Amino acid sequence: MTALHLASGFGHSAACCELLLRHHASLDARAGPVGVTPLHFSAGASGPAVRALSEGCVAAGVPLNVNAGALLNNASALNIATYMATQDAVVALLELGADTSHVTDGGGFV
């Protein structure tokens, strides 16, 4: 995992996310066997994690694609948050405009 995966998923620090993004951390970096981005990783963790990454992006002037799919099965962050039952992450992603109709490549939600 990249530093941005860790900062957004565990640190819950918008300031840390902003700092990493200002130093060219990639929102598109893929980690783990399913190829999750920092947003996917945050979505599986908590709503505050999603919000920290989003706020860091806004502060750094970096657009966040809330509907990007993971490498495995094209699962979106909302698919992952729903599967992991992180309700506060689901709320945060919906507030950011996540697509509720996104279907994975396998035809399911994750």
C-alpha cells in the first residue's frame, strides 16, 4: 500500500492526505490482490476515512473520482463500503455523489 492508502484508511487525517497529494501521491495507485485505490481502502474502513481523503483532495485541488472501479471485478468504493457494512462510509460516499446503480463486472455488488 502507498502512504496515501494508509493515511486515508487509518490516519483519518485530511491534512496528511492533503500533504501527500501536494507531493504527487496518486489517487489511482492500486494495492493488494484486488487492486484497490486509496478511496476503496478508505471506504472499507469508515466514513471519517472517506471524508479525510475527500477533504484532503479539495484542499490540494485534486479531483476525486468516487466511482472508479477496483481492478478485480470493477467494484466501486460504494460497493466495497456496502459489502463491508461501513454505514458511515456509505453515507459519506453518497454525499460525494457515488453512483448507486454501479454493478460490478460479475453482475453483483462486490
